[in-house]
Amino acid sequence: MMSKEGMLQQKVEDAKGLFKDRKVTICTIGLGRIGLPTAAMFAAAGANVIGVDINPEVVVNVNEGKSRFVDEPGLDKVIEEPVRLGKLRATTDFSSAIPKADFIIICVPTPVDHTKTPNYSAVISACSTVGKLIKPGSVVIIESTVGPGTVENLILPILESESGLRAGSEFGLASCPERSDPGNIVMNMKTVPRVIGAINQHCLDIVADLYETLLNIKVYKVNDPKTANAVKLTENLFRDVNIALANEFALVFEKLGIDSLEVIKACATKYNFMPHYPGVGVGGPCLPSNSYYLISEGVKAGHIPSLVRMAREINDRMPEHVVSLTSEALNEVGKTIRGSKIAILGVAYKPEIKDVQLTPMEPVCNGLARLGAVLDIYDPMFPGENVFGYTTRRSVAQAVNGADCIVMGTAHKEFLQLDLKLLAQLTESPAAFVDARNIISPKDALASGFSFRAVGRPSTSGSAQA
Ligand code: SAJ
């Protein structure tokens, strides 16, 4: 068994021995889309894991050995056995978990508020509680996405003042930002290397060994927590900016009668081109918020990342572009948005995901409703559920029946093989079709009798397109 000293006082090789013998207790705080798989994967690897969440329903669900994330393949399986074997248990009681933990992994949400200011209240609250309850020698690992410097300048002082312990010598502190793709989290946690930065080398080596030994995952060590957080933000902001560039090109090419998808396919024949696609905008818990973590740190440090900020503005303007495309397509068949019945196919922020967090389809629906449209929503991930105040339909046919216009909002697999001729028969002919995710062939849409618009594709009024 571990000597009475804490994890941080162990020699690295002794700590590694404890991990190999699965003599380690881990507390994960936050049992959401990242925290739950994290807790389950460490427990499935043999660690004793106590998951803590403030939501009693979440705790009950985990202790039943179930995953509430229907869109995370394999997660149910990963959870079931450790719960049955008693290696994973969940609780709302921080005081029954943190004092026992060698490692405390923080996986709570870090949204931005309506002024686009990062809201770290969940992290602050979790770390305050951890500080009060942590045992000397334990190690705190921040997996939540925060701005570079937040761990060193906000979290560290909270942990020191609440615990009376000194960071680096009496407790450890590291950043290991989550890098998983919602909808593929279990797979990603087994394959995507983890980037870790810690308060000192000894802590870094111990935390790296924890992930390498238990999760059998590659670890990439960086200088400090702020560098690890900078890596995470660089990955996501690179993506957001490139999507914004694709959207910017799309807005120009539409007016020039050029098909952006054709351009991107041709560009992709060049070895160093990284395709990103135009669409209705950028949604989800990550990309729409992450930029503001960097912006807020940049403002404090005296440099405003204007390209990152402009990219957010471009992406956030795409929903209104889809509303104007809808108006154009309806006008082409002598109709207006006001009084039209519009079938919305897909509201999730990305395919095969049951999540509408910051989905760009919400402002599309709000915009169309504000202009007097009557909406019928169908999304295979939300059949017959309440979304944006609407009770959604249970099939494409139900939503499209009698519609004056169809708006394709999410590229779910179910929508990739639609029978457009059948849909046209269901609509209130003549009908319009607006493809906000570029999965419909303009040629097929026209041949089925729709007036057609799509983000980044030439207006097809009166002409057959490929
Ligand atoms: N999107 C576009 N055009 C594109 C790609 C995406 O409009 O070319 C839109 C999507 O429709 C969606 C939004 O952007 O609305 C975000 O898409 P995403 O594929 O980035 O999905 P997320 O938000 O789930 O991103 C997560 C991120 N992972 C983490 O933050 C740990 C991101 O870094 C990953 O690249 C992504 O998963 C992934 O695919 O792995």
C-alpha cells in the first residue's frame, strides 16, 4: 500500500508501481460528456474511481451502470462492468470522495455568458470545494477547457488559500485538456494522445504516468499548464477560423455563381490543403465558446486576437444568411416566409449527436418564426421531443407534409439518401428547398421541382446545376 505520504511525495517509479498494481483512487468532478467517460475509462482500467456530480439524477444513472449519452457508442459497455465490480461509484457528496482521492480530475463545463465572457464559476466552485477537502500530496488535474494562464492565476491561488497547502510541494496541479470528439469519445480516449502540462517536472511525470499506465494512451508533455491550455485552444480556434474562411469564400462564390463544394474538392487534391466546409454556422459546447477564452486572455495581456474574433462574427452571421436564402427560394415560387409552413430537417449542431448546444439552427428557427413562418421540426436524434419550444415530428414525411419549404439543417446520415421526388409530392407545391449543410444535389432538387438554394452554391433559379 502507499506509504502514509501522498501521491506527490512518491518517487515517479514508485507511483508507476502503484498505477501498475491499480492501487490508486481517482475522483472525477463533473459526470458529463467528458467526465463520465473519463471516470469510466479509469475505473475500467482498474483504478478506484469516485465520480462526483451536483445532479442527483446523473449520480443515480451512473450507479445503475448506465450512460445517459445515447450518442456515445460503447460508453454503456465501458461503464457497466466497473460499476458492477464496485470500481466506479457516483455521489453528490464531495466530502465522501475528495479526501480519499490521490488524483482529482475536474471536468466541469466552462461556457461563455451572453457578453461572450468566459464563465468559470463551475471550475471556481469545484476547486474551492477541492481545496477545502484535498488531502496533502494529492494531485489536481484540470481537464475542463480554460484560457491559458487560468490554471496558474485563478485555480492555483484558490486551491492554496482553501487548503492552506502549497502547490507543487504539498499538492500537485496539472492541465490535461480533453481532446475528444463528441459522438466518438470512447474511441478518442483510447487513441488521441493527451497533452499535459504541470506545475513542476515531478508532478508532470506522475500525471503522465497515470494516463499512460492506466489509459494506455500516448502523452505529450509540455512546459506548464498554460501551454497545455494553449494547445487545446490552438486546435479548436484553428478549426473555427478555417470554417469561417470557408464560409467567407462561400458568401463570395455564391454571388459569383461558383460552387464552393466543387472548389473545395479541387483544392483537396493539393497535399497541404485542409478542407473545411461552409454551412449554417458553428455550434456545440466547444468551438463557439473557446475563442472567447483566448480573446479574454489576450485583452488582459494587451493583444486582441482580431482574426479569431472576426471568425466568430462570420460564423455567427451564417444563420441569418440561411434565413435570407430561404426567403429567396420561397420568392422564386411566388411565396414569402410569412405564412409559409417550413419543414426543418435537423437541428443538432452536428450529425449523429443528440445535442443542440449553441446549434446555429436555433437562430435559423427563431429568425424564420419571427418573420411569420410556421415551423415543423424533425431531427432523428430528437423524435417527438421538445426542442426550442416546438414538439418535434417523428419522421421526415410528417414534417414535410404540406410544407412550402424544406430547410436541411444537420447532415444526419438519415438525410443523405432522401427521395426528393417523394418529398416534393408531400409538399405544398410549388415548394422550395434550402440546403444549409450542402448534402443535397442541386440537380436532383431542381429535377424534383423544388426551387433550390444552398450555402456557397450558385442560385439555381431557372437553370439546371450539377
Ligand atoms: N463545422 C462546419 N464546417 C466544418 C466543420 C465543422 O461548419 O468544416 C461545424 C459543425 O457542423 C458544428 C461545428 O462546426 O456545428 C463544430 O464542429 P466540430 O466537428 O468541430 O465538432 P465539435 O464541436 O464536437 O468539436 C469537437 C472538438 N473537440 C474538442 O474540443 C475536444 C474539436 O476540437 C474536434 O476537432 C472535433 O470535436 C472533432 O471532430 O474531433
